[in-house]
Amino acid sequence: MGTHVIKMPDIGEGIAEVELSQWHVKVGDMVVEDQVLADVMTDKAMVDIPSPVHGKVIALGGQPGEVMAVGSILISIEVEGAGNVKESAQPVAVKEAPAAAPKVEAVVESKPVAAPRPAAACQGPMVAREADERPLASPAVRKHALDLGIQLRLVHGSGPAGRILHEDLEAYLAQGQSNASTATAAYAQRNDEEQIPVIGMRRKIAQRMQDATQRAAHFSYVEEIDVTAVEELRAHLNEKHGATRGKLTLLPFLVRALVVALRDFPQINARYDDEAQVITRLGAVHVGVATQADIGLMVPVVRHAETRSLWDSAAEISRLATAARTGKASRDELSGSTITLTSLGALGGIVSTPVLNLPEVAIVGVNKIVERPMVVKGQIVIRKMMNLSSSFDHRVVDGMDAAQFIQAVRGLLEQPATLFVE
């Protein structure tokens, strides 16, 4: 038997270190060739590390959340034959990592507090009291009831004029114990805590969001758009071509509107290198589409959106969203955007303040569509309205330019035929 040591691979693009995000194996596990051993996180994407051999895991080289240098020992596997560690060589220093940082529940010790008992658990005939009726009880009894989590209005008082005594509380509590298994815990006091390590994708998201808010001079601009006409066009196209070309959502129309509007606002389709103090304006429109995945927010990129039809954009958005949500998106698919589109769909709310996806200088946020009464040519009519909540880097984009850009997008969507007029 020998030992096969797997080192942290060179992911490429000059990356010197990566974060160990998750182990898929533990010491003692038998693994086969091509089985995924671990996930590591680069600045852009999650990368699977497969096993090149069959064997038994004998040591792990790190723990989730640890930043490891390229070339450092990731895992050691016992294999048949000589392995890749020479017997004459010095023993390889590997460390067995603790189990992946668990979710820790720490219960704080405190004075036992009983959950409020339902009326059915009350001892003796319960006094019929209104919710706002103040039962007779001394301050000491009231405090005792509060400590026990008992609602006094549910307790039968045995004292003069129905006054509630300490003995009544104890009797109520004792009677309630027999029904504890069925009593509701909806109002029970809780003291549990859960500690969740910020590692992997969540750490990268936190770092990028903090970096963006600290470095860029954010400002937001919100405008409402009448999307009645573009929604009617979308419904017509889906009815006519949906079976053969696929269904269209609103997103491809938004992508097309960005492409057309950016022709007149090249300063918005740009990246800003604030260290070199250089603005790069791009002719190509690579639209990042913010996508929520189980591991966190990801931004796959629709490349060269300026060359795509509505259905081509729709198909690419769908493909990339699926890849992102299943963790299959490549590094290239998650980098290189020039402007980002973010939408929460039906949960989009009325207004949002999206954070820039640096080094981009603009992000367009889509809020939900709602039907509202609007005045059109002196008449009150029901229209489908939607807000665009967009943020810009004020170091690069002037307020007037941002407003005019969004107004251009608005005009294109409210008169959707202009999306296709060259």
C-alpha cells in the first residue's frame, strides 16, 4: 500500500490561493476515481476537486473556510501500489482537519419559563374574562405569573371577589402539566442561538458587497415605466411562436432595451479601474443577470447581447440561470459583464437600491409589475406599471447621464416597436 497526495491544483489566471469551501468526504471514506472530494472557491466561481485515484482517505489538509495556497496538500489517500510519495522522502506533513464547522446551537441557561397554557388546561371552571379585562391580583402574583408565562385572564381566582392567589397559579400550572404534550409552544420563550460560519460563496458575496459600497460612490435613480404595451407584445409573441421558439419573459426585452439605449450612453457600458484611474468603455454589451442560487447570489453573463434576438437572449438567460443554480456555471460564464440586470420577479417590491457589481458602473434593478389606475389623455385607465431602481457609480456617471439613460430605456419599453427599429 502507498500514499497518494493530492495538492491544491492551479486553477489558472494567476490565482495563488483559494478558499476550501466544503468537504464531500471524511477520513476513513473509500473513494473512487473522478469522485468529487471537495469544493474550493476562487474569486469568481466554485470549483470541484475530483479524485484521480481509488483508495481510502487517510488525512485532510484543511477545513472549510481555510484559505489554502496553490500547491499545498489538500488530501492524502491510501492506494494500492506505491502511490506518489516516495518512501525515501520525508513524511508528508498532512493535518487531519476537524469536521466541517457545524451549525452550533447554544442554549442559554435561564430560569425555566412555562409556555402559556391553553384554556383547556385551566384547572377548575375558567372565569370568562375579556381580553382587556384586568383580573384581580397582587403585584407579587402578577410578577409570578409573568415569570411563569401564564396569562392571568385564564386563571380561576379562589380569593375574595375572585382574586387570584399564588396557590391558583400553582394549581393552574400543575393542571397544565398533564396536557403539556399537546400544549402549544407558539408563545414559548426561546433562548437558542445558531452560529453559522461565513465561508465559501457567502464570504465572497460579503466581501464583494462590502468592497463595492466602500469603493464606489453609489447613487440610485428610480423611474416608473408603463409596461402594458410590451407585455401585450410579449403575450402575442408567446401565443404565436411559444411552441416553436420558446416562451419569452420580460428579461429579454429589458436586455434589448439596455443594448439599444447604451448606444447613446457609452459612458454607462464601462468598467472603472479605480487603482489605475482608467475608465474602459466597451462596444460589446455583456449583460450580467443576477441569479439566486442555493449557495448565494451569482451573476452569469449573457455575452454579446447586442448580437442576440429576443429568443436567443431568452435561451441564454435560461441556460445560464440553470447552470448557476446547479453549481455548473464556469468561471468564464461568471465573469466579464459590463452592466448588470437584477430582478426579484414577483418579489421585486416597489423600490430597491441595488449594489454595483464592480468594476461596472451601472446596475439596473427591476421591480414587480402591478396594475394601477393611471391618467392617459385625460381618462383614468388601468395600466401595468413597473419601477426600475438603478444604481450608478457617481465617480464615473453624472446624475444627468444616468437619468437620461433610464428615460431612454423607459421610452423603448413603452413603445416596444422602437426596440427593433434600426
